[in-house]
Amino acid sequence: MGKTAFIFPGQGAQYPGMGKDFFEKYEESQEIFKKSSEATGLDIEALCFSENDDLNQTEYTQIAMITAELAMWKAVVSKGIKADVCAGLSLGEYAALAASGVMEPADIFPVVRKRGIYMQNAYPNGGGMTAVLGLSPEQADAACKKIAGETGKPVSVANYNCPGQIVITGAKEAVDKAAEECQAAGAKRCVPLNVSGPFHSALLKEASELLAKELEQVSLSDPQIPYLTNVTAEPVTKADGIKELLAAQICSPVRWQQSVEKMIADGVDCFIEIGPGKTLAGFMKRINKEVKVFNVGTVEELEALSGSLAG
């Protein structure tokens, strides 16, 4: 019998109306939205459900996304669906912390709200991120190191998403030059991303330090089921060291492909992506086509999953 993993997407998959059907159908989901509003002083329902400019601003995107993901996760759990392990991409790691029993949602909301603010404000001008398609991790790493050395400005890998898709991050001028270097090395395409900062780069060190202080106030429990951290792509089974990993995550590469490969090596053959969009399912097709992948971003998808697992 194979294992099941809950996986949670990161920033970028948000859309107006996310989670509304869960809010209307499940009391558990409604409760999550209520707790998020109480913890942050924001009208989270209005933020998630209506057309507004704030939803795509990092300081609001992160709290909106995590609320929607946790609302959907609560509905999944209410159906008796369980996981053996969890992981989340960047912001999604906080939903994995809830699903593995490390943090209570009420404690997650104020932390994620501050995380979004710190990340948005850390390096407001002159940063950039670019998706590099069709190049190996080693080649992308080498291109970044070469340009960082030549320009004296930081540029590095931000995300190892899946084979053929890497994201680079850093000072905009260095990112643009590294993208040219990647194309010269054989990249099929380099696509600049519409983001508000050079996330997962050394330029976010200040945000990392501020988050570390914020996390000092939070109590963590040992995971009831393991979760994989983005920083090392290894399972975490004790509360010790988690705060340091969460702080480091902001300015370290996200090792998503390596995390998925580790879970598969440990016997996971069914992945349930919980949250808006289907980003992680898309990555999964390129990482391993043999495993089963389900999405839960709507009530309809949850009901289909429930029927599938029951059958």
C-alpha cells in the first residue's frame, strides 16, 4: 500500500473567488476565514472573494492564499482523507505545518501576514526573478555564479521546480545578465516574472531576520506526520530547528523537485494538491508521470476525490 502526501502551492496561484465555495458549504472552512480575519484585522473574505488589486500585492497575497489553502484542507480532513506526509512550496510550507500538526492556524495567520509585509518591503526596487526553461540545475547555477562574480551583484537559483524549469532571483541587472548567460548555455526560453521582489535570494536577509524575531513568540509542536522543508528537501520529525528553517526559507532556494523525489523514494504514490490552481500538478507531470495526482481547489474537485478514494 503506497503513501499519500498533501502538497500546498505557493504565491502566484491566487485568483478572486478562491475558497468561496468551501466557505459556503463547510463550517470548518468558514471558521478558518473567521480566524484569519480576527488574527490579522483584515476582511479576508472580501480580499479572497471579490475583484480587487490587493490580492496580487505580496503583503495581502500571502495571507489570502494561506487562508484559502487551510480552509480547503479543513474540508479535505472533514471527509476523513488523511496524509502520511506533507509539503508546501514556499508560502505553502505554512499550510504543510498546519497539516502536520506543527502549528495551529490561529498562530499561522499573524506570522504569514508579517511574512508578506517583510518580503514586500525588503527590497522594493531593483530586484527581479526569471523562469529559465530547458536548462539543467547545474547549468543555471553555473550561469548565476559567473554573473554574480562578474557584476558583484547577487543572482542565484530561487526555485528548483521540476526538470526543465528553474527560477533565478536577485538584483535585476544581474538576473537579466544571468538569463542571457542561460540562453547562451542552451536554455529554450527565459521568462521574467511579475513579482514584487527578488524572493528566495540573499537580498531578503533582512526579511529573514525580522521573521525569525516574529517566530520567537510562536509555540511549535513535534510533527504528527513528517513534513518536508524547502531548505533541505528532507523530512522534519521534531519541532527543534523548524523556526530557523522557516526564517532561512525566505532567502534560500526552494528545493521542490528534490522534495517530491524524496517523497516518492519514501513510498508516496498519491499526491493531493490542496489550494488554488494546479501549479504543483503541472510540475508533477515533469517530475514523475507514474504517481497519482489529485487537485482540491474547488468543492467539486473535493467531491470527485472523495468518490475516487472511496471507490
